Amino acid sequence: MRIVQILTLATTGLMMTACSSTEWVHPNKDSSEFTNDYNRCQTMVLRDPKLQQGNQLMILNATERCVQKEGWRLVEKN
């Protein structure tokens, strides 16, 4: 059951990024590395006991904060 939730959340996050006019960029990494960093952050967030109650918005926000700490920034596409 937990894996289904993780996959659903990851898919939702990626779809939200794909449907918008913004993109995640990193000054030193290729865009193909974003998925690896996002998944690593999401895994770390899901280990947090405070976030294991299933509030997907809180999980998404915490994951995005983690990605930002890794150096990724959400910017508008040109």
C-alpha cells in the first residue's frame, strides 16, 4: 500500500511540473538528474514520522523544500 502512495505522489508531482510553464533547474546538474534527487528527497521525507499520516500536500511541500536545499530552483520557461 505504501508503494502505491509513493508512486501516486511522484507521478502527481511530475505531472504538475510537466503541465506548468516552469521547470526545475540546477546550476551544476543536468535536468535528467532532477528525478533522482526528487526521489531521494521524497524517500527521506516519507521516513519522517510527522509526515507518515498521509497528508500528501505536506509530503509534496517537504519534498520540494528538500529539492531546493539540493540546489534546484523552480524557474519560468522562456
